[in-house]
Amino acid sequence: MASNVTELLVTTPFYSPIELGDTGEPIFEQLVFGSIVIDCHCTECGKDSTFRRDSLASNGGGAGSGVVTVAVAKQTIKIIEGNTINIELYCARNHAHKMRYWFTVQKGKLIKIGQYPSMVSISRGGLRKYSKVIYDGGIRELESAMTLATHDHGIGAVVYLRRIIEHLLNNHAKLARENGTFDADIERLDIPQRIEALRDTLPRFLYENKTIYGILSKGVHELSDETCMQYFPMLLSSILLILEQELSERQRILKEDVLRKEIHKLSSALGSSKTD
Ligand SMILES: [Zn+2]
């Protein structure tokens, strides 16, 4: 289940009902009445951007009309049951670039029923930046996870997410072995042991939340498609955060390397001209 509006909009597949109980209502109220600001790839700019809702008026004729004065969420839900909630967000770079989402409420459950551009279109551009830190074919597998989730194939979607973690660990083990900081046979370690052994170089979020692999494995072996679908938005967001941290660390190392060489070069040049 989505834990915030960004997950609800960006990574929650269609037709996954969200129970509007005690925890669901804040998301619902923000979706309908709140200010929405999300970071997301803009398919028209071809870059990551920020999308926001200009005003509540952009809710259109769905939830926006006739319910604004109702303060209590349960009453609000009752009034708009069956109506379509239209959400329109605008790209910060260009107001003509829009993202549109459609939701409905049926039997006390919030259901995402459509969006444009599609989740896969948005992710295709947004995921491209991770190609530097993911194996060949990894981006395509992430897209496959999203496509499967869109069609309610939760177990299959989770399999692809688990592969991302496995490849990441293998890659770190390979690099650590090349650097002489890891000499264990990774195949003999279980996943928690691998994460512990490689903790110094792994993305922080993965190390601090190492149980995520257990959840993914449980999804593959024990959980139903329906249960996997409930957890998919949170799991996908976690995988994307791990890739983001991996990319950020890679960029930091590269930047430091470039600057170190420049400083060394300059220092040598100044030294050879006897300047202090
Ligand atoms: Zn844009």
C-alpha cells in the first residue's frame, strides 16, 4: 500500500484498492484537498522535474465540486463515492507539460484507475540514469516489474525487484574482491551475511533495511499476487532509493577522482615553478 501521495501517484499500479481506514485517510485528504508536489521524470522535457498542483480548482469536476466544505474524511468519502477524482499536475520547467491521474472510490476503497503519461513511459526516461549502476538489461527488468504490476502480476513483479538486489550485491562483492577488501566466497554466504560483509560500500538504505530482501523472497515463495501487489509501491520505491544512493556515491567518487587529479597536476606545476 502506498504510504504517501508520491508513492500513490508515481509507483502504485492501477486497480490496487487502498482501504480508506485510519491510515488511508491522510493520503486521501491530501490527494483531494492538499498541495501536491512530486519529483518525477518529465517525458516532454526529457529530464527529471518537479510536478505540482496549481490549485484545488485543478481537481476539475470530480472531487473538487461540492465536497470542499466537508471537513471529516469519512463524510467526504461518502459524498464522492463512485465519482472520478481528477488530479492534474504541472511540470515546473514548462506549465504546458502535464501529468494526469484518475482515481475513484468504491465501497470505501480508493482505486487508481488511470494516468497519462503511463507509468512505464515516465519510468523509462527516469530510470535511464541508473544505467551507470545497474547490470546490462537491469533497466529493462525494472520496466518489466512495473509492467507486470500494472497487470496485477505481483509475484512476477517482485521477482524482478529481487534480482536488482542480488546483482547489486554481486557487483559490490566483485569490486571489493578486486580492491582486496573482500576475499570470501560470496556464494557461501546467505544474503544477510553478504549485506553485512559489504556494509561499508553498499547504499546506506539497503544496509539499514536489509530485511527488504527477505520480504522480496517471501513474496516470491509464499505470498499471493494480491499481497505482493499491496507491497509493490513501497518495495519499488525502496529499490529506486537504493539505486539513487548507489548512483550518488558513484558520482561522488568520480568527482573526487577528477578533482584529486587536477589538484595533483596543479600542485606539480606550481612546485616545478618553485612557487609557494
Ligand atoms: Zn517538463
